Amino acid sequence: PLLTLTFWLATRGYREKRPLFWILAGVAYGLSVYTYLAARVTPILLLLFFVAEVSPLGKRKPRPEAQLNEVWPLGKRKPWLLFILTTAVLLLPLAWLVFQQPDLLLGRTGQVSIFNPAVNGGNFWLTFWHKGWQAVGMFVWQGDGIVRHNALLSYPAGNGRSVFDIFLVFPFLLGVWHCLRHWRQRAALFTLLWIFVMLSPTVLAEDTPHFLRAVGVLPAALMLPALGLQQIWRWRGNIGRGIVGILLVGSLGMTIRDGLNYGRQPVVDYLFEDGARKLAETAREQAEETAVYLDNQFRHETAGWPSIPFLLGDAPIHWYDNTAWPTNIPLPATIYSWPYTPHDFVANIGAAHV
């Protein structure tokens, strides 16, 4: 969203020649770098677009020289400097932190990068082409197979839903063809460059396609089926409009179906801690009338959920270690035992109270 806002504001600044929009664009862009690591490759996108604009390849229809002088460094007025300056000010805190802790810049990147021999298996180029093909395929035939990132069509096989369903694949391809045909147009070129650059975080890392790393591609990618639908809409009057209506209704239906199925999967309940929330709420209610015991694993620093002790608050909960089973438990009692550790002691509680 911040990248989208950045380029919208910059476009307004370019068209209306108002410095305020360039300043606001710098604010949005500076904030975007704080959101996710993939945002750090966006300077490459800006650089490529600038090179395309000033190179012979960027020669399009003749434009007034005064218009170029408003943006590029060809004249005295350079409002784009306001964008750079504002972005730099916003990035000062992050730059200072990285200066103090350099590992923050490339530490995580080095772990998952395909430049790492542990990831590429000793063959970088084969891995690169394979990842690139998978990244392209995420739009039309198979998306991210990680449950936290995507609705799976065949859990637990890991066949993740593609970015565009079967109803939008053709409009998407039609939009790609339109941009390739008209690549000399500024909007088409920028859309293609945006997709190309923002796919790199998932192409150059393991687990491709990885929807979190590829999230920066979405604003531009969504333009493509929109362009395709627009062309279909104009085809033979009402026939084209009817086809667009069918495609949109079908896509909406598939999206609702996949979303509902996704929410019903127990693993989703686990991954997004809704199960932990239910456990804490139930234990808190029971603690008013019953002795409630929880395994310490539920609040363990690495294996547990901080949300559970937080939601329990000041409820009278008894925590126990599974290596030192509780004795003399007053009845009635409720025990929440970690499912992956022995809990034979539960069967002996009743006998101890006979």
C-alpha cells in the first residue's frame, strides 16, 4: 500500500507540478522501507525507470522540454530532490540502527539467499532458473505452498492457490501481452519493470514462490488482468461486457470458496493463534470454579505462545513442568497438557484422591 501511495503521489507531483506531492511521496516511500525487507530492492526499480527514461530507448513522442525540466535534472527546478531529501530524513533512524548492528541489513538475507551454497546445492544457475520459473508460475498455476501465506487447494499436499484463478488467467495474459506490445509507453514500461524487480526477492531466495517476499509485486500485477478485462469489455459491445461480468462473478465465487475453506482448516487456527486465544479464554472462565493447571510449554519462550499468559491476566492459574508432575491436585480440576510430552500422571490423579 505504501509503494502504491508513493507512486500515486509522485505522479500527482509530476502532472500538477506541485512540490508538496513530491514531499508526501518521499514520506510514503521512506515509511515503506520499514515494512518488509523486500522494500529494499525498490531503489533498483527507480534507477531502472530513470535509465529507461533518459536513454535512447525512452524516446517516445516529442514532449515539451519544459515538462522534462520539472522532473529530471535537465533544468534549474528539480522537485525530485524534495523526494530524495524527504526519503533520506525518514531513513535516518533505520540507517543509524544498521550502522550500529550491520547484521540487520544482510543477516536474514544471507540465510535464505540462493547465493548461499546450503540453499543452491552447489549449482547457482540451475537454482536461479528453477526459482524464476516458479516465480512466473505463481500467477497462473501454483502459488505459495506455506499455509500461513496462502489458501491451499489440497492441504496438506501444499498445492497453493495461484495469484489469479482460472477466471482471471486469460485477462492476466492479455494484460501482459498489451504491456509487451506497448512497452515504450511510460505506464506499460513501469508496470513491467515493477513486476520484474519486485519478483527478485522471491526468485533469489528459497521457498519460491514466497508470497511475503513477493508482496511488493501486487500493485503492478493487479494492473494486468484489469487491462485484459478492459480490452474484453470493448469487444463487440454487450458480448464483451457479458464475458467480463461472467469472469468477475466466477472469480469472486472461487475467492469466497477458497477463503472459507482456508478458515476452516485446523492448522490455520493454530498458525494464527486463534486456538491459543480460545484456550486462554476457556481456562480463564474455568478458573473461577475449578483448579486450572497449564503445562509450562504453553508459555515457553520459543515453543509457546506469549498471548496465552497475556490473555490469562490475573486469573488463578497453576503452571507446572512436565518433568515435575503436580501432586495433590484439588478436584474438580482441569489440566491443559502439552500434547507432545508424556502426561501419564493425569490417570493417577483420581487414584490419589480415593
